[in-house]
Amino acid sequence: LPLSLPAAALALVALAAFLFVLICAIAHVTAKTMPHEEAQCKKGSAPNIRDPATKELSVIVPSYNEENRLPLMMDEALDYLEKRQKQDLSFTYEVIVVNDGSKDQTAKVAEEYCKKYGSDKVRVISLEKNRGKGGAVRTGVFSSRGKKILMADADGATKFADIEKVEEGLKNLQPWPKGMAISCGSRAHLEKDSIAKRSYFRTLLMYGFHFLVWFLCVKEIRDTQCGFKLLTREAALQTFSNLHIERWAFDVELLYIAQRLKIPIAEVAVNWTEIEGSKLVPFWSWLQMGRDLLFIRLRYMTGAWKLEAKKCN
């Protein structure tokens, strides 16, 4: 016999509840309990995020098969940093290129800059296997020496001189609670122009992703995915030590953690140009990110992932 309308509605509610509990259980059981580098984050001879800063700025450049795009970004960044140092002798910096298991000559290209500028200014960290952008950035952050730490993409899509804009955003957040603050570069002001150049399918994916970010994780930041972010050293320690996501959605977890820890966040418009050679595969990457967004919320909600305050040496 066919179910009555109330009985059918009740059955759908029961099914939805069962699926929700099942997804929560899967998210909890499959969760990594600790970030990979946490076990290595100990005091020693190598630079360590827990140690006091010895540079004004660290620039972390995650790089995967970037032999063609990396030189333009490095030339622009190092030209700016060298000029700034000549104008202000107290300004010190380092650029850390994290070679994320590249199969091309990325490491060799980066090493040439190390030879040219010296290992104190340019360092190269090579991972044997590809970890994903989040894993590469975290590796660089954990080895950084700067009072401030800048994430910058290897493609150079954001003009490096715009660091002054995110620095101003960071400054405007003072006084920083416990020395923590984050300033995010943003492309949100360019959204209308970018939509005009995209297909309807990619635009739909973009809006769907933005909605999931807002609904599940981060409500205050319009553009979570811009790879140009500046953090104080203490904010980098607290957020990256708690970070689990290693691929495209790591920015969202980073900002979710920052909000949970009540770290002030600024969003600052930056100049941005789309560069050919993106590693993002529209449909599958967005699908993976959607899954990661759901699991971020569920894993923190179920206690599979917990936020812990980290201490400096």
C-alpha cells in the first residue's frame, strides 16, 4: 500500500537523519588526528616556527611543476625585496621555495636563485612526494624565521608590491591579541569581470563553492582562496600547527581555525591577473574542495579535530 503523505515525510526525515549520522561517522573515522609536521616541530639547529624571529619577513612559495612560471615571480619578488632592503637597512627577509615533489626542473630553477642571492635570503625545501599546496605551505611556515610570514603563489598572479597593501591591512588590526593577526589579499572586487569571461558551468561551480564556504566554515571573508596572505608569526604558529587539510581547501580551514581562535582578519583588495598553467581542474578540484569543506565542519563538530594552543620555545 502506498504511504500516506505524513508517513512518507517521516520516512524521508528518518533517511536524512540516518545519512547525516553516517556521514558524520565517516568524517570522524577517516580524520587524521594530528598534522604530519607536528612531530617534527621541535627545537633544534634548523629554523623553526616555535623559535624567536630573526628576520622581518618570510615569503613562502609553494611550487609544483613551476619551472616555467617560477622565474617571473621570483624576479619580481626579489627585485622588490632587494630595493626595499636598500631603502631600509633594518629590513631583513627570506624567501622559502617549497618544491612539492615536482617532476620537472622546479628545484633546479629555485636553487639558481639560492646561489645568486645566498642561502640566507633564498632557501629551497624539497618534498619527496607531492603533498598538495597546503602541505607545502605548512612545511615552509614551520621552517620560517620571519616576524611576519607571507604566502605567495609561484605563478605571480598577484603583484608582489601589493604586500604593502596587506601590511597596511595587518597594521590596521592593531592592537593584535596575543600578537596574532592575518591580512588576506582579495580578488572579490574583480568578480564581475571574471564572471564575464567564465562559462556558465564554471560560474555555477564558483557560486556553489562560495555558498558552501559561507554556510559551513567562513562567513567574514569573501575571497578565501587568494594565495596572498600575510600572518604574524604567532598567528602562523597557532593556525598552521592545527591545520589538517593539505590540498586546495586548506585556506578555508586556516581561516576557520583563525575565526575559532578569535584571530582578527583583514581582507584587502589586491591586483590580480590570471596566469596560464593553473593546476586546478575545474570540476574535480571543486568536487574535492566541496567534500573537504563538509568534512572540516563535521570533524571539528564531532571532536575528531580539536584546536590546541601551541607554545613557543
